[in-house]
Amino acid sequence: AVLSVQRSQHDPRWARFETQAPADLAGRPGAAAAGGPLAWMDFLREQAVAVGADYGHVSDDATSSGTALERAVRGAAAEPPGIPRCREVLRGYSWVTIVARPLVARLGGAAALAASGCFSEVSPLPGGPVLVRATPALEDYRGSAVRRAFGVLAPVLLPGRPDAEAVSGSQVRLVLDADASRVLS
């Protein structure tokens, strides 16, 4: 497992916290870890509240090069340039995603996110960010569930049509046939 904290080379006021775990620790179906992905979600929530995070996610398709969406739109980079902009644009839409307060406001607020029916959980965090969980379980976050999350979050997502080649060879939970900036909300 990996737990790291990296200060942004582009803007040292920002830090990136990252955890990675192999399947037997991450709690994928059939794995031995008690709690699995839900325990990672609780850990994310706890840490986000402790540090006042504006973005965070729990997924199985991100890498240290960025979220699946960043890699598909921008390609691999040493550091995702979206980190300092996470109050202006949502870096990705994972099974669990923390959405910054200004983006939540642009989406109509936490109540509007809950009323969309898209998420199995919408939890406001202190200071205004909101944690959204697309489906009850990570393994259910695929197909139409991914498309629904994309549709609701599109107005604030990183713009650009994903390049399937940029993420080929790895599983991604993305809508690859649409640019978020061209989706009507």
C-alpha cells in the first residue's frame, strides 16, 4: 500500500494526498479487507474534513498521473495541473467524489444533487464541499451509473472529449463519447 503527501510543484500552497492499495487490501469483491471501499470512503471523508479538502475521490481507475478523466483529456502528466483549479473545475467523477463548494453552488447546491436521484449518498462537509457516492458499492459503478454521474456533474467537469487511447489498457469508469462542456444540463 502507498500513502503519500506531495506539495504541488506548480503552486506550493497546494498539497496532494494519495493512497493506493492492492486488491487484497482495497476490498474488491472477494477480498479479505473488512469494510473495503466503504472504509476507504470513510477515510477520505475523515481526512477531507480534517484538512478542508476541495477535491477527493475513491476509485479504481485513477493513477498517480491524475484522475481517469484528466488522463483521458490531457494525457499523462507528472502532476495534474487541475489540482490548484479544483474550485473552478471538477477533476473527475469517481464512485465517490468530493465536490468543492463553488462547484456545488454552480450545480444548484447539495439539495439539488440529492434531488437528481443520481447518487446513493450526498453528504455536505464542513465548509461547503459535498461528498457524493454514485452507487452503494464500487462494483456497481459502471455503465448507466457512470453516465448518470457524468450527466449531473458535466456543467462543472474538466472540459474536453476524452481520448480512449490515452487510457487504453486500463479499466476506466468514464463516458468516452462526450465532452462535458457540450452536455446540456
